[in-house]
Amino acid sequence: PDACPQQYIDENNGTIQDPQRRLYAGMLSCMDEGIGNITDVLRKYGYLDDDDGNTLIVFASDNGAPVPMGNVTKDGSNGGFNWPL
């Protein structure tokens, strides 16, 4: 579902008129802050030191939002991946 804390949506009230785009921008801002929190902790404990250089951060997607019924691939699936990396 498209959702995030209201404070992230409100940050864009004066610049983005479309409510759906404002929500999306808020979701990105929230995610960006969360990623920053994670990298801050990794840096604090030395996992992002140049000497080590062995930390890899991977982001994966589920290929987007649910597909409406009737819009499926030849094998009957919605085209997404249904297994973890």
C-alpha cells in the first residue's frame, strides 16, 4: 500500500500539487531517511570503513504494484518474482 508518516507528505505541500505525487515524494523521503539511519549505524561500527571495503548494500523490488486481474502473462502469473534473493 502507498503509505508513509504524514510529516513526510506535508514537507511537499507547497511544491507538489498532485496528492498522489506528494504521497510518492513523501514515501521516497521516508525511505531516504531510513537508508541514512542504516548507513549511519554501519559507519559507526566500522562496516563502511575504506580499509574493510566488504560491505554491499542491496535494494530489491517486487516489480511494483499489484497487476489488475486479466493483465497477466501467458503462464497465468503477474510477471513478478515470488521468491527471496
